[in-house]
Amino acid sequence: MYRVLLVDDEQLVVDSLKFILEKEYGSSCQIETAKSGREAIQKSEILHPDIILMDISMPGINGIEAIRSIREFLPAAVIILLTAYDKFDYAKQAISLSVFDYLMKPVNRARIIQTVDSAIVQVDEYRQRRYDDLAMREKLENVIGVLETGFVYALLFPDSGQQDIARYLEMLEIQGAHGLVMTLEFGEDSENGMMQNRIGSHVRLHRSYQTLRELIKSVHACLIGPLLLNRMVVFFPAEPEMLSSLQQQADMLGRMIIEKIKNRLDVEVRAGISNPCETADDLHHAWQESLQAMQLAAPGQVMLYSRLAELPSSGRDIETIEREYFESVASADPGMACMLFDSIYDNLVDLPTEQLKSRIMVLMALTEREAQRRHNGSSNSFNYCKLLEADHADDFREMAHTRIQQTCELISGMRNRNVNDLVMQAKEYLDTNFSDSSISLESAATKISLSPQYLSRIFSAQMGRTFIDYLTDIRIKKAKDLLRGTDLSVKEISLKLGYSDPNYFSRIFKRITGRTPSDFR
């Protein structure tokens, strides 16, 4: 559909132009008219025409003045000037306003159609560029989201190696690891310093994850990790010389983020922010600082780690951490469970080796008991002998992480949902719902409880083509059947296939088949 505005103070000219265009383009053009420059400006603000045919010489606001005003809010409109006067100064002004063509009255029908045809081509090219730009921005945002998630995971689990952190920062075009780490926690309310309904909050926020990212990034440039149950880790990078200034703003940034999230998403939230870090080696410790500060913050408040010394007791309650750890295991959240295990481990790491091993074995025994209770059966036992034989503290942590992952998988039943099963579920969803205009990677991911980034990756790997390419192939195959076997119009077919714009459908069809829908039929 193309929106066309005809502007001339002579009714006969307007009626003639409208008759010609309606006869030539039919329902593919929505045509409005105006009799003055002022009316043209007003209607352009409402209609947002793609093409404007404008008479130059009109009483009051003339065509050139009207175009100058319209260009302020419609820079991409294709404007064709009509005039009975061959005046050079008008032509010069028209060029400066990026007028598409300049026609002398009276203009014959063939010349009008030729010019409007050319204008439509320019409108199509502009729409395609805009679509391509939006698609590229969407792909770029997805890639950036994946990189930010990888960076945050590398920050949380230092055994992945500091080279990973440096590589992620390089790909995100961030120089160095100077900055602050913030941990956010979401819930419905708070009891004894702990957020309630953690799982419910996670499910609700998962649907609004992109909005959550946009809200946080609107306050300050940052890298944002995934939702880990009801928590999220954020890194605010800074140039070395700006780190001190960022630290001074930390409290204000945290409060602004909390306020925006509460107002927009109607969820309780609290935050903790670390001391400044300067190297990749500092990042994991900075996250622990932010976690400790967050757990001492009241709902709706932000706590800076630098202020903990001012509190009556800033020591971390190990019993609270252990309780949260077992909640995470019961919720089958390996990421959160491993993070909380690390917090427990870091509180115990200075113990003599044998005592440290003993505490880990108790934790693993209680973890297995939780798995058996949830799974109503037995599971492979933790290798306690291997733990007793181990000499290095890092080995203890790695063994525990492995067992936590296995336990959470057992509880959630994820071992029965392999990659092939997940891709087949996504494929069945597309095969069934391809005609839905709102179908997207995000809706499919939500349907099978995966992140869009992960679904995109495994779908491409298994199917050999992207999610969008597969959806397009389904639609074009169905379009061929409808074109061959029915008398439905191209517009009706495009709507049946989930395309709201018949022109866009036609372009996609031609790009894939080499023919327009009409030619194919």
C-alpha cells in the first residue's frame, strides 16, 4: 500500500490526477487530497504520505514553503512538483529540497504514470533499506546479547580462564576491565531480607527480558547477563580516568535503575554494587562484593560494598547462603547454584584442607538427598573417594560444579530433552503456526522454555539454515500451492501466510523463486 497526497488549489486538476491514479493503481494506493499548502502540511502530519504531488503556485503558503515544512518531519517522502510556470528559481529551490521530479502543466497521462511508477520504485527501495537496517540491527543486538552473556558467565566462573574475559571485551570493543559490577535481585516482596516467589518472578521477567535490558541500558552503558533465576549481573565499564567518577555516581545509577524497573515492570528489586575493579582478575571478586552488598540491601534500595564497613555487622551469613543454594538446586538452576556454592566455598577456603573437604562432602551429600527427594529415586553418587584423593582446592570446586550441574539436570529432566528434541519442538511449532503474523524466534523460544539465542544456535546447527529462513521456506512453499490451486488474490494469500504487507510478500517471493506471484500463477 502506497499513501499518496495530491495538492492543488484547482479542483479540476486534483480530480483528474485522482482519476488517473485510481484507475492505474487501484487499491494499492491510498489517495488523499488538499487544496492549499496549509492543508497539505496538516494532512501530511496525519497521513505520512509516501508520495506527494504538489502544485507550486497556491494562495497563502505556496508549494515550496509547504515542502520545506513537510521535509522537517517527512524527510523520505517522494515529492513531485507540478507547475504551469517554467521558472528557474523554483527549480533551484526544488533541488535544494530534494524534490524527486519537476513536471510542467498540463501533464499527459503517460507522463504522470511514468513519474509515479519511478516514485514507487524509490519508495520500495527506501522501505527495503529500512527493513534491511532493522534486520541488521536486530541481528547485531542478538550477537551483542550473546557476547554479553558469555562475558558475564566468564566473570562468574573464573575457572573458564581470564583469556575468555579479555576476548569478550575485545569483541565488544571495550578496552580493559575497569568498571563496577552490580547484582540485581527481583521478587514480589521480602521476608527476613530474602525476596519471595523467586521462580514466579523469573518466569514473568523472562518474558520481559528485552525490556529489562533496555531499561538498564537507558541509564548507563553496560554489559548485561542473563536472568539467573531471579537475579541479574551487570557490568558498567569505564575508561581508567573515569573510574573514580563512575564510583561516585554508583548510588545514583543503582537508584535510577531500580526506579525504572519498578515503575515499568511492577516488580520488587534491590541491588548491590561492588568496589571498582581494574583487571580481569578482579571481576569475580567484584561480583562477590556486589552479591554480598545486594543481600544487605532492603527491597527498593541499592547498597554499595564500600558502605558495608559502616553497618553494625557486615559479615556474610553463611546459613543464608546455604539456604539459597539448596533453593537453587531444588529449582534446577545450575548457574545460580554454582554461584552460591562459590560464595560458600570462598567462605571456607581458608580452612585446613581436610576440614574443607569434609564441608564439601556434607554439601554434596545434602545436594544428592535433594535430588533423590525430587526425582523419587536414586542417582549416581558423588565420587567422594576422588575428592579425598584430590590435592588442589581448584579441583574441589570443579568436582562440585560438575555434580551440581548433574543434579540440576536430573531434577529438571533436561537429560530427556536433547538438542534434537528441542529443535523438533521448534520445527513443529513453525509448521503449525507459520500463518501467524506475530510468530518470531522469541515466541518459539518461550514456547519450549529456551533462550532465543540458544534456540537460534541449535536450530541453525541442526537444520542447516536459520530459524527465519526455515519459516520463510514454509510460507513460500504454501504460497506456491495457493497460487496454483486457488483463485485467492496475492493480498489474500499474503495475509493467510502471516505477511501483513503484500508488497513485502511479493518481494520475498520473487527473491526466492525468481518470479513475482502473478508471474508464477
